[in-house]
Amino acid sequence: MTKIKELPKEERPIERLLKNGVDSLSNEELLAILLKSGTRNCSSKQLAENLIKKAGGIHGLKNLPLSKLLEEKGMGTVKAATLLACMTLYKRIEKKDLIYRKKITSSKEVVEYFMNELKDEEQEHFYCIYLDSTKHILENRLLFLGTLNYSLVHPREIFKEAFINGAVSLIFVHNHPTGEVLPSKNDIELTRQLEEIGILHGIKVEDHIIVGKEKYYSFFEDCEMVL
């Protein structure tokens, strides 16, 4: 097995990248640069090929957990952690591109994004989407984890971010891991309290959306709010 360092200098991935640009490299070569080195019997490029095959293609790499990465011969904890960090950064950038700078015109647009994001979560996640005067997204923040109630979801954190981002209005989103999407008494109470606080601060609460595994509930669509 030919090692990267045994290749002619002009054929090594980093040298090729510097000379010809990053787009000249194959997926295996790009991944080999991240892995840095292979083993006695497996070059970094071969290790990259093995990982891509394990993932079912380059797109599957972002879904490989740490345990699966460590199963591959030649993958130590440093290599696995490096690759996992890169894939996580990629997913975060991907999420930003999907939802940021987007104009919200309906609750269903929000649902389409968060249904996929939250459908497999086993714990409640509470997000706040901050909007400008034209309903374009300024920021999307996960603010709280755990059973939703007024004592855990503190308005100070929600509206502090609104002021920082210059938000004019807000949309709340949280999930019900059980799959049931009808609002609980806590959900209704919290929504009303946040709506009243928003009025006092001149920041409108546009909607509060509850997502399950395949269904959702919108306070706006149920005529509890006016978008």
C-alpha cells in the first residue's frame, strides 16, 4: 500500500490543492487531508475510501456517529473527533443556509424545517425565531431544553436576544416527543404570558408552533394569534 508521503510531491493531496485549487481534489483526497495519516497497512487515502464506502457515499459521512467512526480500522479517537467536528460544522452551516435570511410567509414554512430537525428528539426543545420588519429571519436560537413551563422558559432570555438582534417579531417552536401536538395547559399559559410581555416591549409574537413526529399545531392557524 503506497503511503501519501511516498507519492511524488506533485501527486500528494495538499500539494495538489495548493497548486491546482481545492476543487481539483477528489472526495477521497479531501478526506485524506483531514485524516492526516493512515496506518502501516492503510494509507490515509485508502482509509478515506473505506469511510466513504461505510457511509454509503460522501453525503452519508455527516450522519456517522463517533461509535461508527471508531469501528473503522485505523481510526483513532483524534481522527474520529476531527472528522466528527468537521461534519458537525458542515451540518450547522447547512442549517443556517436553509433557514437564515429566509422570509417567513406561513407557519408551514417553519414546520417543514423543524419537523425534520426535531422529529427524533426525545427531549423537548424550545426555539425562538427572531424576525425583522419584513419577516426575514435574523436569528434562530435554541433557548431551552426540558419540559416546557413558565419557570424554565424565562422571558428575560427570549427578549434579551430580541433586543440584541433588533427583532420586531418572534415565532416560538417546540416539540412534543410523544408525537401528540395539542398544546398543554403549560403551553397555553406560557404562550399567553410571552404574548403579553411582547406587547409591553413592542415585539409581536407571531406564532407558537408545536411539532410532533408527523403532525404539528399552530396557535396562529388555530386563530389564537394574528400573523
